[in-house]
Amino acid sequence: MKFNIALGALAVLVAKTSAQWGWGQGGFNQGGWGQGGFNQGGGNQGGNQGGRKTINDYKREQVAGRDIHVYAPSNLSPNSPLLLSLHGMDQDPNYQQSNTHWETLADSEGFVVVYPRGGTGMSTWDIQGTKDTNWVVQIIDQMAKEYNIDKNRVYLSGFSMGGMFTYHAMSKIGDKIAAFAPCSGPNVYGASKAMRPVPIFHVHGTNDDVLNYSQVEGFLKNYRDQFHCPSQADTKTNYPNSENPNATLYSWGPCDKGVYVKHLKLQGRGHSPSAADIGD
């Protein structure tokens, strides 16, 4: 059975590493994608296993006059986590949802998913100023009112320019986000000063012709230095199993505050990891 490295599969892969590889000390549901996985402190133990959702299953809302798409399991528990998943440049929430399918994991693990729409220029993100970081805080506040999410367990992931924004958000609203999982998106303006040590999981293909892979190591090293991480990484090849010979997970930690910096390297994959399958 093939493990599809489409963004949808990557989304599930990134999340499942919380239990397998340790983001912090407390687990996903205690503020930091740590040793215990999603369900150590609330959330949905069962969830709806009834099949993949479509964008039509999402609730369309507006926050401060801008669109978001929201998915929440029908039997969501109080104080569940929130995940925000950001699209790339000139894309939209429909595109991001169809390529990530976070709702599959949201049903089984019990959390709310929000797909915001970029609002600067051609559906892009403000990766230098505060317009979009302020808006993300407004989204978090609205989700807390509507779904009683745990504001200590808010997670930010993004593809391409959405990934760039996750890094920018570390320096602006890093106190609002428990962990960051960018895909194919080191910030073109360089690594900024994070507000605090936070878990990072960066996914990138070595054949990326949009945001070249050669800049990834130095970019992540900046954050490893900021967080005083060990110089040597724990390395797991064929991640997460032998069906994936071209995927290698590097893990530096524990760093300050017990966080980890992780990098999933996809050998031979391009800017969008949906370009190929890994394994047989």
C-alpha cells in the first residue's frame, strides 16, 4: 500500500509525530505536541470514522470581514485543540482543504480545523507586518467563543507562503501558538527572532524549485541556536516505516523549555509534496 505524500497525507503524518517523536513535555493536548500525543487532556476519543469530508462539510464564517472555513467534529469535547492550516500564494481554503484533509484526523483525535483565506494582494499573507498575525488572534478568539477551544493548544501549519507566515507568526504571536508545522516555506525574509522556544516541524522536498532546499538547513539552524538545541540530531530513516525509503526525520532536542525542532526531509520531492508517492 502506497503512502501518498500528498499534502493531505503530510498533514496526518505531521500530526501523528506528536505521539511518536515528542514535541515537548506535555503532549498535544497539554500545550506542546509532546510525548503523549493528542488525547492526554481533552479532545475526542472516538470521533467520526465515516469517511473523508469535503469542503461542503465545512462551515463558512467571517472574522473581521474575511473568510474562514471551519470544521469541527460533531461530538467535540470542551477544551479541545485548534489547528489553523494556511494555503499558499494565490490559493484558497478550498485548495488547502482538498490537499490536506485535516478533518480525517480531527474526527479521530478531536480538534477544530480552520482554513483562513489570505487577504493581501493575490490571496497572499502578510509575512512582514502585523495585519494577518492580528487577524489570526481574532480567529483564535472567535473559535474560543464558538467551540470553547483550549487557547493553550492552538497550532499553526501552512504550505509555501503559508509556511513562511508560520515562521513570521513565531516572532509576532508566538505566545499564542503552541507549535508550528510549516511545509515548503522557509521565510524569504530570513529567520526572525522567535518570541519564545516553540516546537517546530518543517517538511520540505529536496527538489523544490520554488523555495530551494539548500536554504532549509541554515534556516532551521537559526532556530536551533535560538532555542539552544543539541548540535546532533536523532535521525530516523524510512519515516515513518519501511514503505517510505525517501523520507528522513531529523529531531533536535530537547531544547530550551523541552521543545524539539524537527525536519522531515523528502528526497526527490518538489515544492508540493503531492508530486509523487513514497513506497510500494
